[in-house]
Amino acid sequence: MGDGEGRGRVTSTQWGLVAGLLIGAAVGVVLFALTNEVLWLVLPGVGVALGSGIGASLDSRRR
């Protein structure tokens, strides 16, 4: 586990997950702070879904 096996290039799907989470969390927290509406805290999940979908489509085009 600690010997580095299975670690390769970071894929577009992984970048999409991270970017979607960060952008969704930032926007969601700001909107929650402004409106006090709890529904905005769901936005990071939407960002992850969109980011992983876009990243997966980019990965599939490369192969």
C-alpha cells in the first residue's frame, strides 16, 4: 500500500471531481451565508457530478 503501486497519471475525471467540489463548495457556502437557505449546501454535490461527468467525457476522448 505504501510502496506507490497503482499510482499513475492523474486523470481528467479526478481533476473534474476536485474542481467541481471546490467550486461548488465555495459558491454554496457564499450563497448559504447570504441567504441562510440550507439548500445551497447541496451545491458541492452538483459540482462533483458535473465535474466528474465532464472529466469522464474528456478521458473517453483521449482513448
